[in-house]
Amino acid sequence: MDASRRYELIARHREGPAVVEQVAAGLGDEELDHVPADGGWSARAVIHHLADSEMMSAARLRLLLAEDSPVIQGYDEEEFARRLHYDSRPPGPSLAALRATRDSTAAILDRLSEEDWGRSGIHTEGGDYSVEMWLEIYAEHAHDHVGQIGSLLPTRAPLRQRVDPERVHPRDALGDAPCGRHVAVVGLDPAVEDLLEGSSEEHGSKVVLLGQPERV
């Protein structure tokens, strides 16, 4: 991965909290707790997942940087959701945790050397796991879930998504991150739309209209 690609992904990573906060703003309990027909997560659960995943990802990056060939432990997202009360906790603290954790991690990413970027460990479910792979996984994570939350809002107009069919994410090999397609929602606040859209045009994205909500 060259430096320009890293900068692009780091910028994407920084944007994540803002786009999640935008789509979550003003949601009432009915919208937060709407469960799709397939039995997937509600918007409330997705927000808690984002916070917990972010805190786990922050620990993983720090292990990769501070230890030699660390073991990166996988975890069961469904058990987190069940045992950590994703269905009832208020979303505000999790939104705050997402932002604070990303801000802390961003200050580390800005200071990494070429040697740091080359460090790696072993994921218990996916095998080789490098700092660069970590960045590729988590730079898009919040944006992916913004599309999922948008699809769960039955009282709002459908949101268009940009889906890039060519980009296969390395996290697909990791059993603890079944977060789905690369998406950016169009039709929100224009400033957030710009953040979500990012560099999708250079990848040949195409616009589709959401139908039934998917588990992401």
C-alpha cells in the first residue's frame, strides 16, 4: 500500500463518527428499535456494535504496534449483542465512545513510520493480520453501517447507496466482522453526503436503490 492510499484511508477513518452521528440524529425509540424482517440488528444495536467494534479495533492496533507478532483474538459479535444489552441501552454513550476512540487512534495513525506500517500479527480466525490490513478493514466500517442504519428507518424515504462491486474487503476472511458491502448513503445532509461519497467515483461505483433491509 502506498502512502497516498494510506492517507485516503486515514481520512476515511476520521470521517466515521460524523457520518454515524448524522444518520442517528433525532432517531426516536421506535426508529432505533425497528428490527428488519430478516431478524437482523436494529439501529440501536448497530450503534452499540460500532462502539464495541471500535474499542476492540483500537486495542488490536495497539497490540500490533507495541508487541512483536501478537495474537489478535477474534470475538463473537452476536454474543456481544446478546450479553451486552444492545437492545436496551441508550445510544448516546456509544456514539461518544466511537468518536473518542477514533480520535485517540487517529493521533497514533498520524505518527506511524514505514516500519510501523509493516508490522503484523496473527488473527485467530483469519491468519496473517497487518497494520495495513487493519486500516483497510476499519476505515470503511462506520460508513458501511450508516447504509445499514438508513435501510432500517421505515418512516423515512428510501436512501440511495453507492455500492462498489469490485472492492472485496479483506475483512471478509475474518469471522468476527460480517459487516457486508461497501456503501455510502446519498440523500443526507450535503456535507455528510460528501464525506460518505469519498473517492467512490474513481472505483467505478454505481448507484442503486435500497429495497428490503439487509443484515450487514
